[in-house]
Amino acid sequence: MNVAIVGGGLMGREIAAAIQRWPALIDHPVRPRLTAVCDINPAALEWFRDIDTVTGLVTDYRGLLADDSIDVVYVAVRHDLHEQLYVDVINSGKSLLAEKPFGIDGSAADAILAASAEHPESFVRCSSEMPFYPGAQWAIDYVKSGALGTIIEARCGFLHSSDIDPAKPINWKRQVEYCGEAGVMNDLGMHTWHVPLRLGWAPTSVSAVLQNIVPERPGPDGTSVPCDTWDNAVLQCWSREGDHVFPLTTETKRIAPGEKNTWFFEAIGVEGGVRFSTKSPKEVEVFSRISVPGIGTEQAWQRLDAGSQSVWPTVTGGIFETGFSDAILQMWAAFLAEREGVLGDRFGCVTPDEAALTHRIFDAALRSQATGASVTP
Ligand SMILES: NC(=O)c1ccc[n+]([C@@H]2O[C@H](COP(=O)([O-])OP(=O)(O)OC[C@H]3O[C@@H](n4cnc5c(N)ncnc54)[C@H](O)[C@@H]3O)[C@@H](O)[C@H]2O)c1
């Protein structure tokens, strides 16, 4: 299967590296080869020259879409470019692994969704790799088992401190024009909603607390320019499982002191509870009532190491540990297995419907921030 990448920046290079690690997967039905990369900046293409399967380095993606040898396209570009590029890939009939936030806003996501509905031959999913950590998979399976009992509350978050320095120059990710009005929610929100939405916990209401902590940053010539995106967003939601409603909180923060790519998920019920954070990537915490000899029943949080195995088996020893690049490889393994129809009941990438729903949630959050009210997505 031949893969092309459009956008050879931070994520384009990460995905190219993941595809080179494909032999780590055991008995995967697909063997992808990265054959072409497109970036409007020729300098960004240089890094890809060392990958010997890459035969095409181009600056206009339309040539790639006309190339019959390419089956799958991964697109990692600015948010304001998503709608046009994703729709063009889908219309070409090739499969698409899109990047979050799947369009700059809800109307862009709807246009991508409409193109996808018209071209079912184009298999479309959206990127969100953090739930592919083995500890996250453990937590998801635990929740799906019903072990929580009646749910008390759940939380999912994604934290960075990359913008803590007010002297850090502006970039496209910090400007509404390119990132989108939802700001940090567009940047990090897909990561926090993938698992809750997959568990069926779409929110019925959203109350938002959004902060623009650094409103100006140095521009290209050093003078201050507006930094008009939301830096931090906490959404306090009501969600539902069956007839039972419970609070679900998501946190997306660009300014969370000390944090570097910390994704966490926590779900607590009256019978059981589970916590996982990439801050301690090996460890899962599990709550239960235990019987202690000579004492009786106690409430206990216990810790276990999740090991290395995630959605698709790998040659890595089960007692070893995992990291970001492993999660990326697992996400691609799930994407290509699902495209082949062999994912089964394993955890898959974000669907177009789920991605579009995140925009309705972010839009509700913006309205909640503006009015101070709790808003229905
Ligand atoms: N899944 C994740 O963990 C994760 C992490 C970071 C970024 N992202 C997402 O990935 C996307 C890209 O982010 P990034 O950090 O890689 O950005 P980046 O700025 O590092 O790279 C974007 C690249 O796209 C190129 N480009 C711009 N217009 C183009 C066009 N028309 N055709 C081809 N190339 C073009 C730019 O020259 C640049 O090299 C965004 O949607 C972002 O939200 C995802």
C-alpha cells in the first residue's frame, strides 16, 4: 500500500518515521510504503530524501492526487487549509488520515463530512494517538467491562507548557485566522474527546471556562502582535450512560506549568475506578474494595504496570514499556487494519462523525464562555 504525506512539518516527519518502524508489528495485514511527500516549502522536503522508498518530493499536492499508485494520503497542515485539502483528497477517491481538528470549525467539518458521504470508497479517519498507549487501552477496556458500577465522574485532559514563555514568538497555532476560533480546543480537544465519545459519553450540556493568558506575542520583526487564541480551556459537561447522568470534565491547556504532552483519563464509579496519565506511562491505577486479613474491607487504589502491548501485537516484549512514537505506530496500525476491514472489535481512530461532533462541543463552549450559561451542543 502506497502512502503519501502532505505537509512535511512536525507531524509529517513523525508519521514518516512511524511507517519505517512497520516491521515491529506482528501479522499486520498491510505493508505501507511511503512513496511521496508534498510541502509548499522545498526546504521541508529535504529531510525525506533519506527514506529510500520516497520517489516523489513535490510542492503541489494536486499531482499526488492524480497519481494512481498512491492509495492513502496523510495530511498535516494548518487548520485553515484542512477543508480544501481533505475534500480534494476524498474527491480523488484515495483514503485519508486527517489531522485534528478536522477543519477549522464546524462548517468546515460538515463540508468534509459531506464529501466523505459522497465518496464511500475513500476511507476517512482522524488522528488521535494518545488512547493507543497500553495504559489507556487498559483503562478503556476496564470501563467497557462495566467495572465502574454507577459512574460518579470522569475526566480527560491534555496539558502542555509550551506557551508559558510570553517572549515565545507567535506562530500559526496561536492565531485565530489559522488555528480557528476554538483555539486550544482545536489544537488539543480531539485528544480529550476521542475516548469519551467512543465510550458513548457525548455531552448533553457544556459549561466552559476559557482563558487567553498571553494576549500578545513577538511577531516576525519582534514587535508585539495579537495572540488571539484561547490558551486554556476547561469544559464542565453533563454526560449520560443509559438513564444515568454524570459530570465529565475535559481540560486542554497550552499553559500548564511543567507539563509536556500529558494526556490523562480518569473514570470513577461507586464499584470501581481507573486512572491513567502519560506522565507515568507504564502505570494504571485501579480502585476497588479489597478484603484485608485481620482488618476487613478497605477502599484501595492499586497500581499496575501496563507493559508494551496495545491494539496491534508487536515484537516488543510484553514486559517492556511504551512511548509517543509507539502510540503513533499503533494508531496507524489501527487505521490501516480498519481500512482493510480486519480491525474487529479493537479500538479505532476517530471517525468523521466523532470529529464533527467535537466541533459542535467546541462551538457550545464558545457560546458558554460568551454568555456564562450552560449550553447544549
Ligand atoms: N496528532 C498530534 O499529536 C499532533 C501534534 C501536532 C500537530 N498536529 C496537527 O497536525 C497538523 C500540522 O501540524 P504540524 O505541527 O505538523 O505543523 P507544521 O507547521 O510543523 O507543519 C505544517 C507543514 O505544512 C506545510 N504546508 C502548508 N501549506 C501546505 C500545502 N498547501 N501543501 C503542502 N504543504 C503545506 C508547511 O510548509 C509545513 O511544513 C495540524 O492540523 C495540527 O493540529 C497533530
